Amino acid sequence: MSMSTQHGGGNRKPSTKAVSGAKPKQGGDEDLEDASAVSDVDEIEDVVDETSSDETSESSDDEPKAPARPKAQPRKSAPARKTAPAGKRPGGSTRPVGKKIAPVKVKQGTSWGPIALFTTVGVLALGIIGFAGWQVYENGLSWQDRADRIEGIKDYRKTDKALVDQREHVWGPQTYNMKPPVAGNHNPNWQRCMGDVYTAPIATEHALHSLEHGAVWITYKPDLPADQVETLAKKVRGNDYMLMSPFADQDKAISMQAWGFQLKVDNASDPRIDEFVKALRQNASLEAGTPCSSGDVITETGSTPRDLGKDGGGTGMGN
Amino acid sequence: MGVLAAVLLLVTGVAIGYLVPNLRKPGDDSIDAGFARDMSTHHAQAVEMAMFAFRLGDSEHVRTLGYDIAASQQWQIGQMQTWLVEWHLSPTTSTRPMAWMPDGQNALQSDGRMPGMASKAELDKLKSSKGKNFDALWCQLMLRHHLGGIHMAEVAATKASDPEVRDAAEKMRVSQQYDISQLTELLKDLGAQPLSS
């Protein structure tokens, strides 16, 4: 076997010629010639080797032809499919034409099968398109769209552009018309807003700077029941870009602030609080990437702004 | 009939082709999104502490390491936030931190802080520390911070669906591992011990 395979590698081209040349010999004469013809094939394929051992004088006429024809047909019909002019035999060219006619006949005998199939595909397509459309709509909503969907929210970015464009850095105490404000000039130092829960009032001048960085500032009336304060604190603690503090002058029990946005609610269990946070925390930043921490961190309470760094003065750190 | 079928198939194909990339994006409650959000928060405190070190560190080594950590982790925050934008997801979520981690809820500290995160009292103490005391406390807090965060990176590096996320998480894990050995070395030089947890 090892010998025959070694020869087979080198003799492939000549052996195929020998097979085609063997046809007239097999039809004409003896078992000896037939065997020599098969031995050429043997070097190519072992399958032929098995048939040659089972041969009788009658079957030997059929069997060498049988492997010879399948070999010849794919080789000659394959190029014929690729390029029309390559088809040398008429038999190769008539067969594809016959195949083209056949499906047309099948179509003429229309059944309910294809109709059901196309209907199913159609319904599926419409379903997929509908789902895709809904996805596109939901994904296409900007954070501002989502914020504006919250019932009772005030979007000053839409209604009072002059207000939300006021964002100078200024030293000293400022006066704000809104209580609490959602925009305005503010202190160069921002209040730390990494989930900070301040239990005493903080300077609005610092908190506004935190809003500019993307924080959500929750304020509550000092008389809000302790359990509600704790409910709010749980929404703040451990969450970056969040801070909360009491605020005496506001008209409702709880007020939510992001830069340019405000929502006032009566109870800490109001589901719109989470909606406001989800829509606006970090998204409402005017300076993407600015942190709630930094060097000059204001963590102290007290409603008077601390002008750390003013006139080259102390930074409050390490000195 | 044939034309109708062709149109339907084409429309279906286009719709599927449009949808599949959308559906394959990590979802709101995915490991990928959870990691991007929580690691951003975790990193933010590392940046804060590293900036303290850059400003207040006693030794050049501590100041340089602080600069290194602040710059690299702030960059990684931007990387993670960009994923969320690309996935059309909110940068934040109302679910608890580490909800995406197996047993993540139990890993949280009693007041909801993620593992390794310093308390406000600890940060205040750090800010008021000076000299070698500052360096030692900073190394202790930063070491604990890294050890607390590295588990998140490990989970994301193996379980996130997006290969880019897995790759980035693995890089974070490795670089934090190098920081950890540096901080351990620094603590030894300062004659201080790592914090208990």
C-alpha cells in the first residue's frame, strides 16, 4: 500500500489518461489487460482496488466504467457551469437547461405552502421592523428628552437660556432669585459631590459649581422627617455626582437640582426622584469629565462660601 | 409572488442586520455596563486620593506615584464613560453598586461604599496629615483601595461580553497589581503596616 500511494502521487496525470484510454481496451479484450488498466487506477484510489479484487469477467466491463464516468463528469461539467464556452460536450450543456425548465413547472402547480411561508415571513418582518422602530425611538431619546418626560420637571435650558448661561466664577457671597437655584455665577471652588450627605446647610456658591460639573443636588426643608431624610441619603451615599443638604428657604419639602433642571416633590418616596437622578446625574454636566473631587475640596458646611485660593491665598490643604 | 417574497426577505434581512448589532450591545443590567459605572466611581476616589498625594506627598516617590495613578485612572474613567455613551446607556443607574457582581451586594461596606473605598473621616484625616505620616496613611489607603477594586476588574476581565471591556479590565487588573507591589514596598520602607481590610 505504501508503495502504491507513493507512485500514485507522481502518476496522477498519466493515470487518468490511462483510465480514459482503457475504455476501448476493456470493451475489446481480456482480463489481463483489464487488470493492468485497473492497476493504474489502483494507484489513484483504494476504492477501485477493492472492486478489482472482486471482479468477474462480466462485471469488469461495468465497474471500471462506473468510476471512470463520475470522475470524468464532474471535471468536465464543472468548468461548463462556470463559463458557458468551456462546455465541450453537448450533454453537459443540455442538462442545465433541463434544470431551469423544471422549477418553472413546479411553480405552475402553486400550493398553499409558499403562501403560508411568505405570510409568516411577512408577519415576522413587520414584527422585527416594529421592534426595531421602538428600539430606535427609545435609544434615540436624548437624556434631555428623558428628563423632559418627567412629570412636573422644569427645564430652564429650554425656557430661560439667559439664566443657564450665567456661569462665571466669582468670589464672595452671591444673591440668587431661585431657592435653590439651578444655574448662576458661582465660586471657583466646588462642593465635594461624591455621594456626600451634608447634614447642615452648604454654600450655594459651591453647590452650583458642583451642578456645573454634573452633580445632582438634593435639598430638603430642615423639618423633613428623619426617616425621609434617610431615604434620600440612601440615594446619595456611595454615588458619585450626588450631594444633598438641608435648605431652609425652599417652598416644597424636597427639591432636586441639576444644572438648568429642577423638580420639587412632597415626599422622599416619590418615584420621580429616581427618574430625575437617572436622567440627569452626570448627563447634565456642562464640562464633561470634570470631577466631584479635586485638590481644593470643599467638604465643610456653612452657607458662606470659602474663597480658597483667592489672591494667591491658602488652598485649605497642606498649609 | 416572487417579487413580493424577494422584497420581504430583503426587508427582513435589512431589519435583522440593523437589529443584531443593537441587540449585541451590552444592556443596562449587563456586567459590562455595571463594571463601567462602578469602576468609574471607584476610580474617582482613587483619583482624588492620588491628587492629594501629588500635592501633599512628602517623598518624591509618593508624589510621582500619585501623579501616575491620577492620570491613568482618570483616562480610564473617560474610556469607560465612552463605552456607556456608545451603548446608548445612562452613565449612572439607580440600582445598588456592584449588583452586577456575583455576591457583589455582600461585598459592600455597611454604609454602601464599595470595597476599598475610604470613608470621609479617613480622607479628612489624610488631608490633615503631614510628612511621613501622610505618606504612610496614603499608601495604606491606596493599597486597600486597589485591593478592593481589583476583584471587580477580575470579574469583568473574564465575564464581560464585550472583548474590548475584557481587555481593558485585564489591563487595569495588571497595572493595579504593579501598584500594589509598589505600595507594599513603600509601606515597608516607611515602617508601616497595611490596613486590616
